[in-house]
Amino acid sequence: AQSVTQPDIHITVSEGASLELRCNYSYGATPYLFWYVQSPGQGLQLLLKYFSGDTLVQGIKGFEAEFKRSQSSFNLRKPSVHWSDAAEYFCAVARNNDMRFGAGTRLTVKP
Amino acid sequence: DTGVSQNPRHKITKRGQNVTFRCDPISEHNRLYWYRQTLGQGPEFLTYFQNEAQLEKSRLLSDRFSAERPKGSFSTLEIQRTEQGDSAMYLCASSVMQGPPSSYEQYFGPGTRLTVT
């Protein structure tokens, strides 16, 4: 069955530290891949996407993600986290008119 | 570009009442999607429109739910005889109608939070 897994429900990092949020998928073929961010009480904002080509993609707000076909992963990274990055992060996969979201990872940033 | 807007932002209703939500997509986007999001979960697909045609409905969309997009612009989602289990955030998103992958790049509104008491 097609699925998206975000193994970490909650992550806490110190401001200025690096960040990596994990995303794994199970799909018949390589899907299109997305990361969204959601602040409390708000809708989702697209951070970045992977369709094809270079497996390291850059997004907004200093985020990047790397697609690894062999691991069926699309992990989100940021070299230095800011307090304003505290939010919920969702990985999403899409193919054949089907789009699925992971359950999300809540990021807390310590001062 | 004003983005996707949704109204109301919050709705509190009593069990058994009907509610209607509105979504205005980005003006040049032909596709419009509705999702439901419960606490601690990602959005779950409900239905989507291409212009005024409703092309797909999830099994989550019971008979009490109906969605319309009469002129291919704004859309409404109505829930009849609300139940406490309907309490959730209802999100609307829109995208262009071009073939994949662009059509998967969805832009979300702020959502309508429904509380059924």
C-alpha cells in the first residue's frame, strides 16, 4: 500500500543548530515529493518540491531536501535553525492523481 | 495574487446542524481541493474539482458531505447533520490544470476550524 512515514513526531533543537527531518515513502514508482510547513492555526505553505533531476533541492527560508531513491527517502534539512522555524512540517508524495501527507513532525526551537 | 482564502476561519455548531464553508482559490488555478485535518495528523484528501467538474471523491466523504464549484471559481463544502466526529480543520487548496507534476503543486488556504458541540 502507498504510504508516507515521518518517523519523528516531535523534535526539539536549539536555535542555531542544524536540523534534519525524516520522510520515507512506499510507492510503486518514484512519486513527486514535497515538504510543507504549517504554523499554528494556519494553512500549509510549500517549502520545496522534487519532480526530477538534481536530487538536492533548495527551497524557501533556507531549507533544502535530498531525494535518495535507494532509501525511498526525502529528508528536509536546514543548517541553522531560527526561532521562527518552530512549526509543524509535513512531507507529501503524489503520483497518479493521488496525493498523501505524512502525519507531520512538530519542531520546537529552544532559545 | 491574494492566495487562497477560506471563510469562515472558525465555526462552532451544535450537533445536528448544517454548516457551509467557502473557498476562493488563486484566480488562475483551475483545480480546487478539499482536505480534512484532525489534530496530530496530516491533511486527508476529500475531493477535488477541475473547473466546475467534481472529478474525485474520497471514501471519507460521507453522504452528509457535499461540495460544489458552480462556476469554476469559488467552492463550497456543506456538512449536513453535523456529528462530533466532524470536528476538524477543513483545508482548501488550488493548483494549475497543467499536466503533472505542476498540477500536484498545491497552494493552501488558512483553513476553517469546525467545532461540533
